[in-house]
Amino acid sequence: MSLQLIQQFHALAGQGRFGEAIALFADDAVIEFHGPASNPLAGRHAGRPAVERFFGLIGASFDVEHFAAEEFIDAGATVVVIGRERSRVKASGRVFDVPWAQVWRTRDGRITALADFFDTGSMALAFAPSA
């Protein structure tokens, strides 16, 4: 069931249906984005309002040109997803093209946690202020 839930999230988000995708999260869900401090997504986002803000920051901060989940690894209540993203940072105009890994946790048919890991060096360069 957890695998299908995470696949459903990716399908909805991929179609731009973020309201429906966010509705899959538990009220006490936590997102931890491991990335450079220059990336506005970096840090811990706890609770539904923070999860909603997290996804709002994506559209406000960069344009996603390509985002693909390439492999789903089912470990019961934990699902690992491996993929790749190419995005253009709005503030700098720079592009990052990076591999990523996500560790999802679920409980009672809801997403309870997401830990996001990206190639932070490439992202840091894209988010760095222009000289």
C-alpha cells in the first residue's frame, strides 16, 4: 500500500495537481530537505501548513524542466525513490541538473515523512547570488 501511495503522489505532482498530492500527507507530516542553505527548501518542514509552504516554495523559487522518478524501492512502510531533476532557478537563471533520492515513510494510508537528498554542490552553484 505504501508503494502505491508514493506512486500516486508522484503521478499527481507530475500532473501539477499539488493540492491533491499534498492531501496525501498526514497532518503531522515532516519534510526534511537536505540541501545548501542558499536553497529556500532546505531544512525541516513540520506539519501540514509547513508542507504546503514547502511545495509553494518550489514554484516560487525555480522552474522545473524535468523531474523523473526512475526507481521505486518498496520496503513496507518505507519507500525509497531514486530519480533526477533539471530546474532553472528564478533568481539567478542558472540550471541545476542533479540526481536525487527520497525516503518516504507512511502510516495508516498517509505520508508521514519525506527526506529529500540532492546533489547539493550543483544546487548551491545554481542558487548562489550573481556576482
